[in-house]
Amino acid sequence: MKQWFRLITLMSTLFISSVAQAACKHEGACSQSCTLGPHFISPQDGDTVSSEILVKMGIKGLKVHKAGDLIEGTGHHHLIIDGTYIAENETVPADDRHIHFGKGQTETIINLKPGKHTLTLQFADGHHQSYGEIMSRTINITVK
Ligand SMILES: [Cu+2]
């Protein structure tokens, strides 16, 4: 009886670790998508891309919701081009380098000039007030 119990415990441990491994199969993707906060599904940090860039945004730990409604645990994405994260509770500016996705969008196409650029995702609440550095993610890309 004891051995049977031990076998079940071992099997469930193996099962859980294999599930965890499957979720984190690609280490690069894991370091982003397994951590709380926003992450880039594409492009990835260090990528070289053409000038028209499809940006896909993900979020872990909070839910995407349209701007205007202030609901705890929700917010929307902001893409900051060649800038930095917005301090907690500060309003995310709205200009051509700070793009709001207030309809709850999770992908967009941007055009950048050739050279090195940074892209920052900033998650903010329904009133565009930043959740701070912890809810931001910056990657470096090269446009050819
Ligand atoms: Cu916003």
C-alpha cells in the first residue's frame, strides 16, 4: 500500500514537471512569457527585421480590457518606440512614439527606419495610468 502511494506521488511529480517543461520549451520565449507582465510574442529581443514590423503583444497576470473602464486586474497595451517605461501611476503620453491600444488590441504593424531601435511594452490601466516598470518590457531590434 505504501509503495503504491509512493508510485502515485512520483508519477504526479513527473507529470507536473513535464507540463512545466512543455510550457517553457523555448528558453528565450520562456524568460519573457513565463514572467508576470507584458511580453513580445513578436518580434523577439535581438531580432533583425524589415522596416514593416508586425508586433504581437502578450500579457501574463493581468487581463486586456478596453480603455475607459477602470477595472482592477485589467488594462491595455502601449508600445513605446525608442523610449523607456512610464513610472507607476504616471499617464502614458499619446504621440507617435507612445501608441495606445485602447480597444484592447494585441497586435499592430509599425514602420521603422533602418538601424537599431528599442521597443517597450507598457501595460497601463483603463485611465492610461502606468502599472510601472514591473509591467513593462523592452527589447532591442535591428531594422535592415
Ligand atoms: Cu492608454
